[in-house]
Amino acid sequence: MARLHRQTRHFIARTPIALSISLAFAAAHAQTAPTEAQLAPVVVQGRAMPIAGVGGWGDIALSRTPLQATVIDTELARDRGAQRLSDLNGFDAAISDAYNTEGYWDYLTVRGFVLDNRFNYRRDGLPINAETSIALDNKAQIEVLKGTSGMQAGTSAPGGLVNFVVKRPTDVPLRRASLEWREAGSVSGAADIGQRFGAGEALGVRVNVAAAKLDPRVRHAEGERHLLAVATDWRVGPDTLLEAEIESSRRSQPSVPGFSLLGDEVPSPGDPRINLNNQAWAQPVVLQGTTASLRWQQKLAQGWKFVAHAATQRLTSDDRIAFPFGCFDPQPAPDGTYYPDRYCPNGDFDLYDFRSDNERRRTNALDLTLSGTLRSGTVEHALSLGVLHSRVTNRFGRQTFAFSGTGNVDGSIRDLPANPAPNDENTNRDERSTELSLRDAIAFGDRNTLWLGVRHTRLQRESFRTDPQDRRETDYQQSFTTPFVAASHAFAADQLVYASWGRGVESAVAPNRDRYTNAGEAFTLTSRQAELGLKGRTDALEWTLAAFDIERPRFADIGACSTVGTCTFQRDGTQRHRGVEAQGEWRSTAWTLRAGAQWLRARIDSASDSRLNGKQPTNVPARTLKLQADHHLAALPGLTLQGGLATESRRMVLPDNSARIGGWARIDLGARYDTRMGGSAVTWRAGIDNVADRRAWRESPYQFAHAYLFPLAPRTVRLSVQADL
């Protein structure tokens, strides 16, 4: 088997054109028949009524709720070749990159704000830590709420909220297998199996298995990943459902650091296949995780429902990289020049050996919810009352951040010495929180609805360093209330106008170090959003339009911050994002068109550093456009041609806007062919991402007080086959 795998991988890696011809030949000569309905429970945008549980309004269809959200189902993700969270950026103009690179966990920016991987992610509605690689193989859909999420989450960044919906057992047997190849030589395989058993088929099970050999276009980034997930349910009676599931995953792959400014200049985009993490001693980032949940759903009298849902997540990671950071230039002599936030003009950079092994992150959550309706005359209340208790424990060891030598952006210096001995401390963190929530959608007849929601959060956070002689402990408690209010009017059938206002909260604390005048002081960062929106749908068209205004306080270190008592952590102005976003989907017999656009004015105001006031935040494009088209060929039933366009305007590289990267556009092409072979439904897929092999800087995150530049991925060919057996 291993030998066959090596031979297959060798053939595919060496002959992608031959494989393309083989797939096309097989598809053209297969017996064509109408495609069977997909067995997996998916949400079909534009026809069905998508429900976004992340919005917090239960089973009310997304088109009838006063919020903006995107629902991406598995079939759509497969058609576009999406394999990880960052691949979903192409589906919504409000979602973009934020320090996304090969071999590391993903970050998302929504409405210009970077989502916090610790607090802005949910799995079937319960909080998880996204500082890991999250496999999509066992996810039925991904939901992205856009805007503040104080009603849905206790503490979270204001951009939005992401919810992963796990695949559950199906009503009919499911036997699905898939195989994919993509350049330069990545090969992945997956199986999705479902079955019901017992009297009345009361017991259900669904198993997802996936494995991949990773060999992307970027060099020195070979790795592997695998997933095993099992979901079961027991229909105890007509009113009782018990569900249990568990997934375990592992990803091992070297990460790819960013490029940067060369002195004061933004360099031209070079070869995107260069990996600056190319030292012989460089080790992969290893991300392992196990997540399990148990859910009890009980129908009560008069349409009420009780749900008890518990989950636990266990993450272990080895974070390791040969990391470029800053540069010392010996010119001009005799003292030279140090560039703390960029690389040297000649392309040199200081390279550090970074290692933080055996990082352990634990999240436990229990949610109890009671929901139902009450009617009084023509007024109907859709009520939900819930309590969520969660606990987070993060434990780390000592870490290494040691100078190794000088590298260069051409990737030619690969013989620098390793320096692995731990030389720095880390910080352990604990958190306990209890959240009480109440939501009420008050319908006054068929057209007018008042939406009221509130969440009260009580939390306790502690932190301490791994150095027992210098623990720098912080320990504080906070409580806060985050309300949401909206009003909607259905001015015609399936046409809705709404206005909403809500708050979100983040928590911060001044580090317990002697240079701070307020060491250990806790702060509440309250963001606010106002939104006005329109939604509409017909049999062929679905569209949304929203204008929003989000204001978030900024906090910063004020003072010299170099010696004892010279630094104060305090509020330092605001960051305000005002924008308009539009999204639509149109379907006909032959065409499916999806389009999204966002116009965003993001500015900093009232900062103590006057150079920042009125400036655009780094790595935030002002204009974004995403287009996708599917054309179903009548001359060859089952064949669908696909195309996509993504374009973004310029992004700022430095906080004072003195450096920027230009806008870019990328075109993707693909095809899907649905047929039957030997009694099985078979789907062939092919795609070319970045068809023109466009070279540009994709994003410019200012991370760790350092400017980084990440290029567009080079042209990449992908081929896959999926069979329902």
C-alpha cells in the first residue's frame, strides 16, 4: 500500500496535465444521468431558507432576522477548493485576511476588525479556542456573523463571530469517498459514512475520516494532516434527542513567515514560493486537538424546547519557526542602523530561533437553553432564556526566542546555527465566566417585529508567568451587560427593512510589570454598532444591503516605557469603521451568479500620537469586491463551468500610513461534472486558482510591532473526484 501511494503521488506530481486529460476522458465517456440529491445535510443558498444559528435567534430564517451573516455549506466550499478557514475569504466581501500563511492557524478580518481566535469562535454554538488548525472535513457549514456580537458572546472583538456546524447522522445511508490532488504535490483523501440502526432506526452514526500529504507551491513547507470524527444520535422518543460526537485532528507543517519593508521602501512582490523559514534545523508547527460534545434536546408542551449542551476542547501545539524580525544594518559606520519593525534595505533580516513546545489549551463549556413562543392576541413572543458557563485553562512552558544570524529575503542563506535553549518565560492564563442571556422577538402581526436581546457576563481572569521567582500575577473580576435592540418591517412579501443597535465587550489588563504605573488594573473595552439594512428574496434572486457604524476604543502604552514607573496602559482614542456592504445571488436554469461588495471608511481618532489621527488602520482595504459565476451547460448535462474574481484596494503597511501596498485582483477558474458510473453518483472537480499567476502583496499585517507582507499564492491547479457509493 505504501509503495502504491508513493507511485501514485509520483505520477500525479509529475503529470498534472495527463491527469487532467484522464479525468476529462473518463467524464466524457461515462453514462450521464440526473444527479441524485446530496445526502449530506447542506444549506443551499438562494433556494432554501438558510438559518444562521450564530445569530442567536434560533430557527428563524436568516432572511427574516435583523443582522448580516454568511452561511457557507460544504458543497460550495468543495467547488471552490476550500480546505481551511482562510480559504473562505472569497465568499463574502466583508471577510478578508489577517496574517494568514501556510502552516499556521488562520485569522479572519470582518468589517475591518481582526477576530480574536480566543473569543470569537464557536462550534455548534459553544465557545472554542481557534488557536489551532480547524479541519473542515466534518463540518456541515460555516456561519459568519458580521458586526458586534455582545448578545451572542460574552467577550469578543467587534468584527463578528464564526460558528462551525458539525455534520450529524443523516436519515438515509451515506457512503461518500473523495480524493484530491493539488500543486505542487499535495494529495488528500476523505470518507464520509453514515448509517441508522435499531428499531425505527432510532440510532444514528456518522464517521468522517481524512488524511493528507501536504506539499504546497511554497517551498520547504511539506507536512501532513489527519482527522477522525464520529457523531452519533439516539432518538429516544418523538420528543427526545440525544447527540454525542468527538473529533481528533493533527496537522504538522512548517510555517511560512512574511516578507517586510526593505528600509523605507515597499519592495516589488517577488517569488511567492520562497519560504524564509528554510534553515536545516527548522521544525514544523504541530497542532493537535480533540473536541467532544454531548447535547440533549427535549421538546416540551406548547412548542417549548429545552436544550442542554456540554463540550470540551483539548489543544496541544508545538509552535516553532526560524523567524525573521527586524534588522541591524552596519551602515552608516561606525554605529550602523537598527530597523526594529522591518528588514534592511539590502534584504537582510535578523533571524531568530523561536520554539514554544507543549502549549496546552483547555476549554470546557455547558449551555442550558429554554425557548418557545407565547401569544397574546396579535402579538407573538419568540423567547429564549439561557445560561452558559465556561472555563479556560492555558498552560505553557519556557520558550526560546534567540538570535541565530542574518538571513536574506532571497532565501539563499540556509546554514545559520540553531539556538534552541529556552531563554524566555511564558504566561499561563485561567478564565471562568458565567453568562445569562435573554432574547425576545416580538412580532406585531405579520410585518413588524421588535427584537430585544441582552447578555450579562461575570468573569474572572488570572495570569502568571512560568518563572516562579517573578510570577507577575494578575487576578481580576468583571461583570458587564451587552444589550441588542432592533426593529424590522416586512414592506412586501420576503422583503425586509431593519435598524439595529448593539454593544460588544472586550476585557484587558495592564501587565503586572514594574514599569507600569497601573500594573494589574483591569479595563472594559466597550464597542458599539448601529446598522441599517435591507433584505429581499424571490424564487431567483436573494440580496442584502447594509450600512453600519462601529466604534471601538483603542488602548495603548503611554509614556517612555523604558524604566520603572514610566508607562501607563490606558485608553488612547477610538477606531471607527463606517461602511456599506451589498451581497446578492441570482439563479436561473443555466446560471448562478454571486456578488458581494464592501465600501469601508476606517479611521483612528483622538490618539495621543497625533500622527495616527485621521489615518486608516493597517491591513484594512477600503474597497472589496467578490464575484462568482456558475454556468450549467445544456449541451453536456452535468457539466458546470465556474469562475471567480476577488479584488481589494490598497492596504496600509505602517500605522502612520507612510507606506502602503497596492490593490490587487485575482481570477480563479474551475469546472464540476456530475455523472453516474457503475451505479454510483460521481462528481469530478477541477480548478485553477490565480489563473494569470498575478504577483502582488495580498495583505500587510502589522503584527508584534513589526510590518509584514504576504504575497498572493501562485497559480495552483487542483483536481478531485468524489463518489457516493
